[in-house]
Amino acid sequence: MRALALVCTLSPSPEESSSERLARQVLDVLAEHDVGTELVRVADHDVRPGIGVDMGDGDAWPALREKVLAADILLLATPIWLGHPASLSQRVLERLNAELSETDEQGHPGTYGKVAAVAVVGNEDGAHKVSADLYQGLNDVGYSLAPNAVTYWVGEAMQGTDYKDLSETPEATASTTRTLALNSLHLARLLTTSGYPGKA
């Protein structure tokens, strides 16, 4: 089993990121169960806008796409910006849309039989709305979602504390993170042994 976290913070490395912190916590739980993990901060790569597999001219998506398609579990981690997922998470979904045209002999995109989950952070309301937006996009491009496929932390609205600033992880977030990881891994194992049927 392999898991990939695409962290969609707007801040490139090495700046600290609350989204990355929460994504790493999900990957840590998966690693406890012998899952190979990798984390990529999308802002560190020149992912061009568009809905193609390769937008040319130095587009970094084709290399990231290889990692995405090799992963059994994809975690999309995003901050909340103005009540919405960060723009880079939308860009990832738009690039994943190209998979609908890249199907196998059964008519399935390469994302079929793979599992996705979401991690959301912010110091404003909107975690459920953001996860719903990402759920729909991920499902539209072929991913399956386990029960409780989101973990999140939102601080007090209009305050300056970020998840990365916390001295310890709140128990509710830690518990939700563990549930997300274990449910996603369970579903990924099931789909590996018994995938979906071909198109009718």
C-alpha cells in the first residue's frame, strides 16, 4: 500500500504550514500500518492551469501525476481561504479531471479503485463546506471515499492562532485523524483485492 499527500497550502517550502502538519499526522498513522508514504507541497511545483495530462512548457503535473496514480490512497490537504478550499486544491482537481479521458479497457480512469481523503485547517468556519467541495470533485474523477474521510481543525474565528502554532494536537482532531487513516486504509485494501466491475 502507498499513500500520497498533496498539500495545497499557498506557501512554498520551507515556510511552516498547518496543512502540512495535519497531513503528516495522517501519514504517520498510515506508516504505523506498513503503508509507504510521501508528502508533496504543490506550491513547490509549477503545476500549470488546465485540464490536460500535460500542459507543456515545463508543466510539473506529469511527474506529480505519476505519483498520484501510483498511490492507493490520496490525501488532499488544504487550508480554508475565504470560506473555500485553497486555489491549489482546485487546480489539483482540475488536473485530475484529465483522468476521465485516460481510461483502461474497462472504461475506468486510473483513479478508479483508489481511495481519497481530505484534511482541512483554518481559523474560520467552513471545514464541512470545504470537505464537501473536495469530496465531490474527488468522487467525480473516480476516487472512492471511506466513512469519515476528513480530518480537520478550525480555530476561533478572526483570531491569529493556526494549527501549526498549537503546542499539542487536540484529542478530537487526533482521534478523527486516526479514524480517517484507518478507514481509508481498510477501503484501499478491499478495493485492491476486489475492484469495481467494468462499465455495463
